Amino acid sequence: MRKTVTRRFICAVFTLLSIGCYSGKERAAGEPVEVSMWMFGGVEEQDRWLRQAVDAFNAGQRDIRVEYENRDWATQRESLITSTIAGEGPDIIRVHHKYSVEFGELGGLYALDQFADFPQVEERILDNLWEHVEYGEQHFGLPTQILPFVMAVNRDMLERHGLEVPLSWDDMMALGPVLKERGLYAFTMPAGPNEGTAYRFLPLLYKAGGRVFNEDWTKAAFNGPAGRAALEFLVSLKERGFMPQACAAYAFDENAATWCTEKALLSIEGPWWQYIVSNSYDFPTEKIQLIAVPGPVEHLGPHPSRTLLDLVMVAITGYTQVPDEAWTVLKALWLDDPQWHTPNAEMLGFPTQKIAYAPGIESNFIDSEVLAAAGRNGLAWPGHPAVTQIQSQMADAVNMALSGVMSPEQALDQAAEQVDEILADY
């Protein structure tokens, strides 16, 4: 209830601000227009590239000056709430794509369809990505990177223990006894009080043919046959000792450390894994193999199997006073820059532009063809304004089942009831 009130409060305050006057930036005659940009998250290489790109942009013309600031990824929603309520902040933001719907609905983001050349920009991006930044037939962000979820495999452990790459949940389960005898685990995942838990459950749900909502998005559907089977599969892995007993409290770093110290064979990750394990844990990249996330032997439906896909987008804020200049900057840095025309593992995600998938394009990603195929079959979290709350409910359900507090069916049904209440407010 509190979250619903907060949403309505933000919407009401922003409406008042949008019809009032902004103190905002003032354009001084003869001076360049200032465009401010916040990049939430990113690694050192991304920050270094963007600072260099901003410096080159500023040096190349006199009409616009970009001011750039890096922000913590974990603070993006709170920062967007604050700046939306205040009606002031940056002109451009780099954030998770799920905020396109939540803040697009509130008026906190600027609809890119308003720019005359948007159709030309739209044509340059992979066709299946635009629906994930769309709300009310308008697009509130430019997808810049895709992060398909795949299974990370320790290639060396496979060979050392005479094991085969798992193609199904049954195959994963069959790995368990062999590794358990040697004090190792078949699978590990973060399952503490964070949404990363939901991000490991949803790939299994999607592979089994399940979805988060029903067709008209009025009811939760993750507690259907596919969801129950996916969670029962995870709980069975843990109860048989094929997952670390402490994983129910793992954060991302603890999970990565378990995998990188070669205590577990498999972990559901994405294109960031190569960079993280090699730079933070000195893990040899030649031991990494990426495969499609396995699914059940028998499809549980009712939908086709899909791959969970995450997106990073850049957007223009709804309160900007300089939308045209912000659009010019956005295109120069995030569309026209050659950085986004070739897959680069140091950027952690795959580019979204069609040019990056042209014949002859080379990539330094491990198993780039697996990532590309997963991206083409990708399906993101539903573009619902309350998706953050919904993710938390699903993560709680997985955690309670893995901890033995509830059965998988009880945990999912309880979460579904909470999600149904959320959906009823829209």
C-alpha cells in the first residue's frame, strides 16, 4: 500500500511541476548549452570510455557542452524518484530499461518519438528490443546494450571429472552425485534478500514456457506449472546437496567467489561474467564456457521457450529544458560512436545496433555466438510500471522455498497473491 501511495504522490507532484515554471538552466548568449548526463553503474573501462567520448564531443563543437557524472547502479531508482519529484536533475540518464515504463508513465522521461528523426534511429536497433522501452505506444529510452542470461560452465571441471555439458534439468541433476562425492556442487546461485534471486529463477521459468503474468497482465502467472516445476527443481538441487547449503544467503559476490574458486560447476550469468571473473577474481578465461540455460525435458508451456534478457538504455528526462540538445548528445555518444558498432567484452553487454551483427564483425566475447543467439531469442521482464515490486515478491518466494520456510507451491502462491494486489492498482 505504501508503494502505491508513493507512486501516486510522485505522479501528482510531477504533474504540478510539469505545468509550472522551472528555474532550470539559463542560456547565456554566446555560451554553449549545458547538457548534464548521469551514467548509473558501469565498470572502470566504461567510465573511461565515456569520459573520453564526452571530452571529444565537447572539443569538437561550440554549441553544446556535456557535463558527465558517474552514479552508483544501486541508487538509480531512488535518484529517479527524487529528481522526478523535484523536477530537476540530469538531462540524460543511463539506466536499466525497466525504468522506461515506470517513469515514462509518470512523465519523468521524454518520449523519443517526438523527435523527427526517431524513425531513422529506430531502424538501426534490433527490432525485438523496442517493446521493452515502450509504454502507451511511446518509447522512453534508447536500448544500448543487451544482457542475455546464459549458463556459465567451468570447462576445466567438466573435463577433469569426465562430465558432459548439461542440456536439460535432468542433465544438471545427474551431475550432482558425481560432484558431491568430490566435495563440489553442480550449481550455485545468489539467493539472499535481493532481486538477483528472481533473475536466476526467471530464466528457468522462461525456458519451461512460463511467464510472469497472464495474457492481459491482470494476474500473476509465475505460480503456474512451469513456475512450480522450476522452483521445485531448484529446491531439489539444494536438498540433495548439489547446491551450497549457504546459497540462500548468497549475494552476487559470494556466489561469484564460490564459482571462481571452482567449488561449483554451473551458474546462471550473462555477458558480464567474463569481465567480472577475470578482473575481480583472476579466473582464467580459457576455463569459461557459455551455454544456453537448460530447460525441462518435457515442455511445460503454455508459451514458447525464451531467454531472459536484460537491457541497458539511455533516456532523456521529462523535465529537461534542452531536449533537442540532449537528443544530439545521446545520438553522438550512444548511437554514432564506433564503440557500439562492435561487441566488446569490456563494455559487459552486447551492442543493440544491427551493424554489430553484420557478417565479418569480430568479437572478443567468449562464445559470442551463444550470447548472440540468446539475445535474438530474448524476452525481458514485463514492461509494467511496478516491475521492481514484482521482482521483489518473486525473489522472496524463491528465498523462502530454498530456506525451507515454505514449499515451492506455497511460496509462489503467496507471492502471486501479493502481485495480484499490485496489478489491481493499474
